[in-house]
Amino acid sequence: MVFSTVIPSSPVLFIPKRGRNLTLPKLRSAICCSSSSLSVSSQSTSTQFDLKGYWTTLIAEINQKLDQAIPVQYPGKIYEAMRYSVLASGAKRAPPIMCVAACELFGGSRLAVFPTACALEMVHAASLIHDDLPCMDNDPFRRGQPSNHTTFGVDMAILAGDALFPLGFRHIVYHTPSELVPESRILRVIAEIARSVGSTGMAAGQFVDLEGGPNSVDFVQEKKFGVMAECSAVCGGLIAGADDDEIQRLRRYGRAVGVLYQVVDDVLDAKVQKSEGKEEEKKKKGKSYVALYGVEKAIEVAEELRAKAKKELDGFEKYDESVLPLYSFVDYAVDRGFNVGVSSS
């Protein structure tokens, strides 16, 4: 999940609890620049949810805990490289925030979920470090600053990513309060993260993005982008003790939101590239719905994903207002109603 588009206003968004088949222009027309709250309406209630405030508060708490979790030790260089990417000021903390929101949906506490939330950010940062390498996506910038290999060299970037993956697992084991989270739940969380980053998850998506044919776009989008959001939502539910049906609903929700954000990113990037006369350059890079089918088809995909994500959340109506953060993430993925950082997450 990456957050990049900056809209400097503070809008009110109408978020229906039932998915609507709207085009992106229509979605954007729902923005009214007068507040930073999100208005979520149903047949009987109308609730204001301050997503920007929720997100900003959590970012501050998560940043503090991440800073504490990765102190500089010997050999100092590798820790500097790890901290450089994890603590980048442009990070949006989307995976940990989704994890916290999913946990709180079922009544879980932040004290219980923060170790897992921080671990997800470490894993996310590690995956971005490796994705940016010259032999992969070859991106020179990330999160508003030069990418890790640009600053520290390819060798150190590889080592920093390698070190962050196991550090995340260790952080969960050592820092999750045993009196709040049973060992069985912790084991399921670790297994979920391992599945998501390995040969059945992000690694598979990256490989097929590099080597697969044009018909592999669905697989690439799901594994390279959807799986991190899926894992984040599921881990939050696991920590809080959600039942199996609820976990599966979170899984489908998270996957849809993760792919939705990337599809919208690709649409917005395509428009920028077109305005700068660089359409062909963009099409050659990676496998996306925009590159394969064009902007209009990608917009249709975004509509479907938005409706799918909200449909999954409709099954959590019994949790009342606790589900509002998860609803609001869906519309933010499309409308980008406020800025929570500098560049790609």
C-alpha cells in the first residue's frame, strides 16, 4: 500500500456503507473542502469520523515505537541503513495503521497490537528496499528521499532488508504482552506474515512482475500490492481474537484495498505521464491494469474493488462505529482527501 497523491485541502467525504458503482471523476466530485472529517451515513445514523486525526495520532505513536525498536548497535552502518528506510519522514504507516484499526474493531487494545503493527512496518520497509534495487524495479527515490541503495549502496541495502525481515518476527515474540495475547494467536500472526512475504506472497508477485507474461497482471497486483494490506488487516484481527469467518472477511477486504490503492496510483501516474509526454516510458515499466488495458478499464477495476471492499465491511455492522476507520480507508484509497506524508509509502 503506497500513499503519494497530495491534496492540500481537508475534505468531507460521503462514505456509503453499501458500495456504489461510481467513476473516479464522480468520486472526486463528492469532495467538499470544509472539514477533515469523513461522513459515514447509513439508513438510521450519520457519523463523523476524523480519519486524518486518527491517522496522524497513530503515526506519531508508531514512529516513536519504531525509533525505540531499532537502536543503533554494532555494526552501526547496517542499523543506520535500516533506520533510514523505516523511519523515513515520508512514510504513511499504512500497514500498521490498518492492523491497529482491525484489532480495535474487535475490541483489542493498542498495547496488544503495537508490536505486530511495528513488525509489519519493518517488513514493509524491507520489501520496499529490495523492490527498489537496480535488479528489481530500479527506483532511485522512495518516501520523499533517495532510496536505500542510492544512499548506502546495493550491498548494504540488501543486508538492511535482510535484517529487517527477521527483526520484525523477533519484535512480535519479545514485545507482545503475553497476558493480553495468547501464544497461539502470536504463532498465527507470525505464520501470516511469513506467508505474505514469501514465495506465496510478495516474492512471488515480484518475480512474476519481472518475468511473467502480460496476462499475469491480476496475480502481480494481488501478490505484490494486495497481500501487504491483506496481511495487515488479518494480523489485527488475529491479535484481537476474531473468529475464522471474520478473518476471512478481513482478508478479502484488505486484499481489495491494497490493489485498489495501487490501481488508483497507476491511473494518477498515467495522467501525469501523459501531461509530460512520457506515456510510452511508463507503459514499459511493470505490469498494471493501466499499462495493459488503459486508464478507462483501470477505472472500472477500481470501482469494482471499492465496492468489493465495502461489501466485506458490511458484515461487521454489529460492531457499530468501530468499523468506521476501515470504511474510511476505502474511500481514501480513491479520493486521497488529505496529505499524510511526502511520497510513496
